Amino acid sequence: MKRLLALSDRDADGACALFLQLVALARQQGALAWELRAAMNLARLRANQNRQREVIELLEGVYNRFTEGFETVDLLAARSLFAELA
């Protein structure tokens, strides 16, 4: 994911497309934590494009599927990102 983030500086649309693919692949594989990480990275990119509503909906869709682990680093980071975007 670090390489994708580096790519985002040069090609934001290309990086967003790849993060969308990562979100979809993680969802297909049932890898909820990876889906959240990809969604958070996508959210950061899209927020820079003034697409906050879209990314909040994406993050909520992933975050709301968690049933435990709300004090883990990833879920705390997601809540923090919600606060930044709101």
C-alpha cells in the first residue's frame, strides 16, 4: 500500500482505481480488516478531491460490519478519520 500512496502523488485517479480494486478484492475474500485499510487509504485520497460524502459512505459501510475489536489500531484510526472528514 505504501507504493500506491506514493503513486497517488503523481496519479491520484490511478491510485484511487487501484484502491477500489483492493477494497473489492478484500470484500470478495472476506478480509474485513484489509478492506478497512484499503477503504481508509482511498478515503484519504478522495477527501483531497473534495469527495467527503462518498468516502464517509464507503467507510461507514465497512466499519459497520465489524462486531468486535473496536479498540484495535485500525478501528480507532477509522473513527479518527471519520472525525477528520466530518
